[in-house]
Amino acid sequence: MDSTEDITYFRERIEDLSEEITMLAALLDSNIDETVFEIIEEQVEWTRLHYSISGLHGCGNLQSFLYTLAACLSVMAVAPTTAAVPPQPLVAVWQWQDDMGRWRPYNGKVSVFIEQSMQQRNGGLSSSNSSISLGLCDTSLASYIIDVPSLKQFRQDTGKMRSVCRILYSQSGAPGKGVTWEWANDEGGYTTYEMDICIFLEDSFNQHLTVVDLYTFGYDYTIDLTQNVQINKFSGFKRPIVRRVSVPPGGPWLQLRNHAGLEQRDTASAESAASSTVQEGTFELSELKVLLADLRQDIKKSEKANEKATAKAHERLKQEMKQANECLRQEIQQANERLRQEVQLELRQVLGKIEERIEKNSLN
């Protein structure tokens, strides 16, 4: 699909998700059939995968929104029916976008620092409200700052800018435990895999698998978890990989308000816990609606940017055609002039020969 078709497609998908959120808000007031959530989650997951395949990067918040929605649906699905058991909390993982458009996570320590800085900024506790210096957390990142309003990572020594985003994951998985997997790059360092691959490798590692394939993630590599190497399936070239465990990305994003009440077994406490759970779920729905509104704004901006880019492209093409026509006209004029000169030269030569013959005949 081209960019215009992508924007139209995702606008329709976001409208569908908006209806699902509204339906979810209504369902939270009654007993929910788990099948309903399975259907919604399946649709959200399909949308997320389609976004990943299509490579649309015009809507920067879309991937974060879909991950967030899928995670929140998973938590809310059990909230009304299993109020005596706290839903699994989520953690925020901050990530940066590489040159191929793939999202790579910061390590746990840096992600915690960014999240805390954002929370302080939102709460009015931070004096610096426009940027976050990553060097305050990790000296190796001293040249990097994050511009908060634009959510861009800026490298001060080169001027390179990259997008950053905040994505939620289950606290029980690899992201929540601060686990990342990295591969040895050509510069002598290590590069972190995308978080989806980190989760896949960690799950495979915990299942004691020996060899796994990254084909489903778009890579022609296999991973040998016994030798800790990445293998190119075509060339056989091997790169070392490493599993790192850093500081977990911090406390849960979704929390129940009354944990003490959940530990009590009497009916009144259970009802109170259920009410608290529903209220918390409703609060998170409002968060999703805010994200949804941001997405609509992103799409409008993308449409305007696309219109401007199209107009500029048309104007540039018009100018190029005008220049090409002018060059062609000049070449035709030059060719005509050369032809005229050549014809005149040939005529002079012919006339000269005729005059010579006439002169010879007159002498005879």
C-alpha cells in the first residue's frame, strides 16, 4: 500500500478500536464472557502485526497504542470476574527507533530513569520540563538527550535524531524483569534485539530450547542458545549473542488500589475489591481514549504532511519538465544550426566544383 492508502486504512482501524473501547467500558459494569475479550485481543493483535509488516511510520504513537490496548485488555478481562486475585501489572519500557524503523529498548536502568523523569515532569516535580539528559543515568550516553515535547532522542555531537516511544509489557515477562538479548555488532559492541525478539529468546531460554529461528521476525538467522551465537542461514556466519539482566523497568503501570482488601476472604471485602478493580479499569480506559485522540491528531498531521509533500513533488516535477523542455528546445536549435551550417558548406563545395568545370570548359 502507498502512504495515502496506509493512512486511510489505519484511520478505519482506529475507529474500530474506538468502538471496542466504548464497548469495553460498558462491559466492565457486568459479567464479561472471556470469549469477547479473546475476539477483541485477536483483532488488536492482527492490527499490530499488519502495522509491523506495512512499515507505516507516519503515526508515531500507533504501535505504542496497540501494545497498550492489547495489554490493558488482557488485564481488564479478568478484573470483574476474579476480583479476589489482583490482575497482573504492566511495566513501561522506553525504546528508540533505529535506521530500519525497528524499535529497540533502552536497558532497564535507562528506561527507569526516563520513566521517572517523565512522571516527575507530569507531576510538576521536575525543574527541567523540556529535555532529559541520559548522561545523568549512564555516562556512556552523555551525548544523548530526549526532547520531551517531540519525543525525539538527540545526539549532541552528531545532530542525529531518533524517535522514542513508551510501550507497556507484562511485569512477569522479560521486559518486566529487565532481561534483554544482544548481538555483537561490527563496531566491537553489542546491539539490543527488538523487544519482541528479546521476549521470544527469553521464553525459549526458559523452555531450555537449543536452537530457534528468527524467520517469523523477518530475519534469516537462527539462534543457538547452547553456544550463544546468531547464525546466518545463507552464509553460515556466526555472531556472539549475550543475555543481560539489568534493573527492571520499575513498578507496575496498572495497580489495584486496595491490596489489603483483596487479601480478605469475606464477601464484603471481595465486593469492595471488585469495585476498586472496575474503577481502576475505567481509569485506564480514559488513558486509552487520550491515546486514541492523539492518534487521530497524528493521522491529521500525516495527511497534511502528505498533501504538502505531494504538492511539492508536483511542483518539482513541473519545474523539472520545464527545464527538460528548455534543454530539449536548445538542443534542437543547436542541431538545426549545425545542420544548416553543414548544408551550406556542402552547397559551397558543390558550387565551387561547378564553377571550376565552367571555367575549364570556357578555356577549351
